[in-house]
Amino acid sequence: MTVRKAAPEEQGAVRALWHSVFSDSPAEIDRIMHALDLGSRCFSIPGDGGAAAMAHWYGSGSLVFPDGRTLSAGVLYAVASAPDARGRGFGTAVSRAAWTDMAQNGAGARLTVPAEAGLFDYYRRTLDARTAFHVRELHLTGRDCGVRPRQIDAAEYGVFREAFLTDRVHLVFPASVLRLQQDICERSGGGLFAFAGGCFSLERTADGARISELLCANVYVGLAAAASAAPGLSLTIRMPVQDPALSGVRPFAMADISLDTQPLPPWFGFAFD
């Protein structure tokens, strides 16, 4: 097994594996890889006629604490093995290579968003990561609730976002990440929105719409704004946790540092999942 940083001439094989596993189109893969600079942070294991496994990481800006402390943050992303290469430790090998590379390039906080519940234990065992971020996930059907959110661009969204997250540990995303989220949302027929008292990101999907981040001062007003932006659609809404005892709270992301002592649950935000 040879893990190595993918050379430019190997990027085609990596993209082919990405497409076969995640079903993103070549154009979508190119946009994500370019926006997150994944080509220079890609580790792979060559296989017969293509890539047997891959793992990437991207710089997600800063992890900011309410007391003013900051840590440079990196996120493990797009980890996959070819079907005929699974069960041989390839995914673990490329994940560890990317995880190590993050630290060597100055990431003070290394993060990962498990794609399914069973992977939380896997990353705990293989990367010594721990669950650090939760979301409250709600489901409702969109309808006109009389709130009129307005569509905004990535720069304005970033300003709104920070205004609602100053009291908790959170990621301050670089402009490139915010622009990618805007692009993904708008290409789907959604967008980034603001309303009196909050903001949200809406992406239309094959079976409805997903709001990957709803930030608001009043939950009821926030849900009304989200519902009004997608009338008739089945909505999945993610928002920060105020009370861990409320319904819909679930683990979301992991880190190599402990955030358990924070007064409010930390918030991750966009994960491009």
C-alpha cells in the first residue's frame, strides 16, 4: 500500500473515483476542488487502472472562541475507497495521511464531518477524534408565513453570520468557502438569505430543500422565514443547539481538541455534505 500526495497527472483518476462514489458531475467536482483548493491537499492510493482510495482536506478558516482565542482550522473531506479496495485499510491510510498533513501545515484544530452515524466511532478509533459539534435538525413543509427574507451575497451573509455567532465557538469561514456555498445554493435554485433577526442558506434538492444553516435570534421567526422561502417543499433545517435536551439534536462533526467545557454548544455550519 503506497499513500502519496496525488500528482497533477493523477487528478483524473481521483476525480473518476469521486464521481463513482459520490455521483457528483465532473463540473461539480471541478468547482468544489477549485474553490477549496483540494488538488494540492489530496492523498491517494493507486490501484489497477485508477485510484483505489482518496482523502482531501481544506482550510476552513478559523475556529473562534468567545474569549477571542482563534485556531487555524482544517477539515478532512471527500474520503472514499473504490468498491474492490474496501476492507483493506485504504480509507484509514489516506485519512491519516491527510490528518497528519493538516497538522504539518499549521491547523490548530482538525475537523471531520462523518457522513453517517457509524463513522463517529470509526474516526474516534482511527484518528483519535472526538465529537465536538452538534446540530438541531428539524423537518417541516414550507409555506408562506408572512416573513419576507431577501437574497444576499456571500460577503453580506458573512457579516450577518458573525453577528449571530459571537457568543459561541464557531468557524469563521474564508471568503472562498462562503462563495462556494452561495454558488451551490444558487445553482440549485436557492440562495443565501437574510431577514429581520437572522440569516440562512437554502439549497434545493431532488426531494425538497435543505437549509444547512439557520441562524436567528428567535427560533419561531427563523423557522417562519425559512418556510416562507420554500413554499410547498419538504424542508430539512439545521440550526445551532440552544438546549441539548430539545428534540432533533444529533452529533454533527468531530475534532482533535475538546470543546466540552463551552457554555453554548459549538457551531460548525456548512459542510458541503
